[in-house]
Amino acid sequence: MHGMEGTDTADRYLRFGRFEARGHSPTYERLCAAVADDAALLGLLDELPVAKRQPNLLYGAVRFLGGPLDDGFLPWVHEHWAEVSAVMRERSTQTNEPGRCATLLPLLTSLPQPLALIEVGASAGLCLYPDRYRYRYDGGQPLGPASGVTLACRTNGPVPREMPRVVWRAGIDLNPIDVRDVEQVRWLEALVWPEQEDRLSRLRAAVDLARSDPPHLVRGDVNETLDELVRQAPRDATVVVFHSAVLAYLPPAERERFAATMRRLPVRWISNEAPTVLPDIAARLGRTPPADRGVFVLALDEKPVAFTGPHGQFLDWL
């Protein structure tokens, strides 16, 4: 999924199973191998735009339609390909994982307070509430307010001792999800991997929290709408533009355009993306990313500071 736009479809699924699903979802690891070995299904997938061939999107569509994830998966997908492909064309992988806030929090607390947050690729905006979740790093004392959402994170270094003060929050997405819309939230739930009941419970709790104070979400292309949203932010706050697992879905030229915009705007920039997504940041890593597991690179103003778990599971400081 992440940074694999140059691979063929079979290899894309094998890599997703090997590097992202392994150790996290045996079901998706098994399905990836099965899809990669099904020439007919690969042919159908290759009729979709490249950005629509992602494993997460296929599996999410099947689950959204009520299809099986057992041995009946492949026959069911072939039989219902018209419906599956329609969902894949219409929707996108908008995994809104609040767990990523645990890896963003140390950087947010390190900046001059208060903060005005702008999330790129916000989905339902669940990562716009880092100040309203509770955190537990390495099983230590909890940090943050009493909350229905507690985020656990392993780390190899310092952890924040205080919470950020957020005075304004907004997000941009091509297709923002309204947390008050049951069908839209059901799509978010379909994107949570099987076996990960803790993530599903966390998602539902975060949705409940967001429903009490829905975020300000703007529909649009980030490269066309970001400037205006930055101008709307309060001037007496540190404006922080952040994104996580988003830029891989933009063509390389659009990523570079976004990076150029970030260098120009009077904001702080927190990125949390796969190593291949932002080459200028990857070039400053100083060491090779782990080859045996999927990781993101957390960076502040293009300076890499840590490897992170794609769903916020760990924070390995560089």
C-alpha cells in the first residue's frame, strides 16, 4: 500500500501481506497470498486505476458488502465483482486511526503553545483530538484527561509529560467523513483489520467523542485549499500542519508540490509517512529503515526524528 506505486499488482499484495499484515492480521496475510496467486482476479484489479488496486481497499469493500474473509473469499469476489469494484471506485482507504496520535503527541507538546491544528487527509478528523485522548507509553502512568480513548504506545526513549493546548482544529480531505453519518462510519469500521478488535473499539470510542464536537472539515485537494485554511487559523497560535499515511496516495509530482507549499507557509510541519514517500526526508535519515516490518518516518519540518508503527503501535526515536 505505502510507497508501492511502482510494483505490479501481485507483488503489491505479497508485499502488503509480508511487511504490513504479518504479525498484525493473519487473515489479511493469507488473503494477500491468495489474491497474488489468482490470475483472473489480478486481471480484474488491473482494470482499476492504480490507486484503486490497494489491498486495504479490496478487503474493506468486501467487508462493507458483507462478504466472507474465509476460504469463500475468492469465489465470492468473482461472483460479486461488479459490486466490489463499484465500491472500490467510489471510495478510498480512509483509515482514520486515532492511535497515531500517540506518535504525534511528543512533537505537538514540544512546540510553542497554544496550537492550531490542520490535518491533511483528515478522513473523519479523529486525529484532530490529540488533547482529548489518554496515553500510556510503555505501560507507564497514564497521561491526559479521563477519556473513552486510551492509546498505548511502545517507545525506546523520552515520552511527553504534559498535554498540548489546542485552541483550533480543522482538516482537509477529498471526501471528508461525517461522524454523524452511520453509513460513512460503517465504511471506516470496514477498514479496520480483522483480529484487531482493540482498534475497532478505539475507533468507535473516538467517533463518539468527535460526535459531541464535530471537527471542521473542508472538502478539497490539499494543494488547492491549504493556503486558505492556514489563513483562517488564529494568529496567536502555532499553526501545525500534519499528515499520516496520506501522501502515498498522491502522485510524486503532487507530493513535491505539497512539500514546496509547506516550506513556504508560516507553519510547523509534522509528517508521518512511509520512508519512500518523501525522498528529501528519507535522505536525511542516516540509517536504513527496518526491512522486516512496515514503518513510517516521523519528521518535524523535514527533519526525521523517529520510526513509528503505521497504527501508532511504537515510537522508535532516531
